[in-house]
Amino acid sequence: MLRLERLERAYVQGPRRIEVLKGASASFFPGETVALLGPSGAGKSTLLHIAGLLERPDSGAVLIDGIDCIKLSDKEQTRMRRMEVGFVYQFHHLLPEFSALENAILPQLIAGRGSAEAKTRAKELLGSLGLSERWDHRPAQLSGGEQQRVAIARAVANGPKVLLADEPTGNLDPPTAERVFEELLKLVRQEGVAAVVATHNLDLAARMDRVLRLSDGLLVEEEVAVVKVARR
Ligand code: ADP
Ligand code: MG
């Protein structure tokens, strides 16, 4: 479904060259949730941006459904990103002038879906995230947890193969983070998306199907059981 192959990425800052990714590889499967752990600066965001075709690696491949996306033209990459990839950030990045419903409808219209169908889909998603009463609220009228739920609905609205979430609950208080996270997992399993979630929270990581740690530029598989012990 999603395969990252030997990704390398370095940044040059003045005289310094920082090698962030040094050959990171991993595979992600439909309906599976994978935690991406690593200290701040380890390269989690860089990895997610490359996987989401928002940034190009220096070398390596990003395969979505067997298609090597790095080799695609900009136009084809844009299409791929729109149809097959959903992104959730730490801060919701919703459009402030639009309602929750409109925020979940818009990406579908851009992708060419009819407005009635897009509306039905958006309502369904917001409903399953517990937001049926909040459709017509703008982001500023929603709580942090509700904003992130809308961002999640928007990210999966086009039925992507891949959901990439960069510390999606990092900005929420613990009980809210917990609930939003549970709903994210439920939705991912229900939709059959391959989800990669960067987080610092070991409690949350331990509840995902697999845990990968970004360590010295490489992705290392970690036993979920070990993460569970470490969080005590
Ligand atoms: P994380 O998300 O794990 O905190 P990042 O992927 O944001 O890590 O960053 C990894 C490293 O790459 C950091 O040292 C960061 O300073 C550096 N970095 C990230 N983006 C850029 C950039 N656009 N230019 C220069 N350095 C960058
Ligand atoms: Mg980051």
C-alpha cells in the first residue's frame, strides 16, 4: 500500500549539513495504524512530508499502490496527493471562513466529486466523529478537540489510501487527546486507510498496531509490548 524505500534527506544550513534521513525504509498496510516515535528533531515531520509528497527526498522511493511517486511529474504528484493521501497536522489548518461541513466538503469538490455526494460523505464522517451537531460551526466556534476531528474528517474525505498525522493530538489536553485519538483509530480501521501517526505519547503509541522509531535516520521496528512496559 505505502512503501518507503531507502529514503535519504539532508539539509544544508550554512556550513553545516544535517543528515536527517539516512536510508529509512518501511511498509504500511490498509487499516493498520503505525506510531512514529522519535525525539524532537529526529526527522518525523520530514519523513511524513516526503511520504505525503509534500517534499522530495534526495534519494529513495515512495510507493503508493506500487507507483513510484517520486518519479511522477508535479501534476501527477498533485493528483496523487489529492486522491490518495490525507494529512493531519498538530494545528488543524482548517479554513477559518468555512463551516465544519464545508471544510470536509471542499477537498471532495476539488477532487471532482458532485456536491450532493460530497455533502453526504462529509456528514457521515463528521457524524462518526461525534460532530453531528456541529456542522455549521466555523473552526473558531469549535473546541480544540472538535477542530482536530474536523481536520481528520477532511483528511479522509476523499478515501485516501494513506493517512499521515503529525502529532495530531499534541496540542490537546490529555483526556481530549485520548478521545480524539480513539476516534482516529476507529475511523482508520473502518476506512481501511494505512495510517502513520507521529507522536511523543507512549500511551497512545502503545495502542497502535505497530511502532516504528526514527533513530539516527533509520526506521526501526519496536515491539508494542516493550513500549507498553516503557510507559509505566
Ligand atoms: P521532528 O519532526 O522529528 O521534530 P523534523 O523533521 O522537523 O524533526 O526535523 C529534523 C531535522 O531537520 C531538524 O534538525 C531540523 O532542524 C532539520 N530541518 C527540518 N526542516 C528543515 C529545513 N527546511 N531546512 C533546514 N533544516 C531543516
Ligand atoms: Mg515534527
